Amino acid sequence: MAAEVTLIDFRDCRLLTVHFDLNRNFSPGPEVQLNTNLVLSHVFFDDEQGKPCLRLFLKLSLQGESAPLSAEVELGGLFGVSQKPENATDAAKLAEINCAAILFPYLRETVADLTRRAGLAPLHLPPINFVEFYKQNHPG
């Protein structure tokens, strides 16, 4: 018998925090490095009607001594789910693969707009394969 499919309802996306600094001593060159770090966290809960929901947080840090900027951006997403996964592994996969893939384009758009509004060329983060990202963060 096939496992029951969990349906996802994307309800909301919010920009939670932004910390942005321009490097006023920046000079373009071949050694420019911008390090990125993406951290995901999630929590399942029941809404007012007792229906299962998922809150997902994506926190991106951008930094580097020779980089033109440093930034930290945190986005939160709210998802309704047809059922909460029965075990922690399935719950983490649902949040950190499926829901993260839905929310990440909004984070990419925020970073691109933020850098453009600061007078820089828009910084377009590369797409992420969240299946591989999950495997890296949850070995075994």
C-alpha cells in the first residue's frame, strides 16, 4: 500500500530581519569572495482550528573581508499541511526539502532587491538543490 501524500498549503511569507552593511573600502578585484551560509529551522504546531501547520525559517548570512557587503536576512514561511509526518525524519524532509524549495525564491528575490537598492548590481543567489542540501546537513 502506498504511503499517504501530505499536501502543502503555502499561507504566508514574511521578512523577519535584515542586517546590511556596505564595505566602504571595497575595491573590485579578482580576489573578491562572498561567503554564504544558509540555516534552516522549523516547527510544527496546530492552528486555531486544530489543523497542522509548519513554520519554516530561512536565515542567510553573506560576508567576506574582500566582499562589497555583509548581510543577514531571515525569512519566515507559514504552511498548512494535510497531516503532520509521523516521525522526525519525515517531518524534517517535508520542511527542509519541499517547503524550503517553495520559500527560497522569495529569499533570493529579497537579496537581489536589497543589493540593487544599495546601488550595487543585483546579487542573484544560485538555485539550491534542497535534496542534496538536506543530505549534507543530515548525514546518515
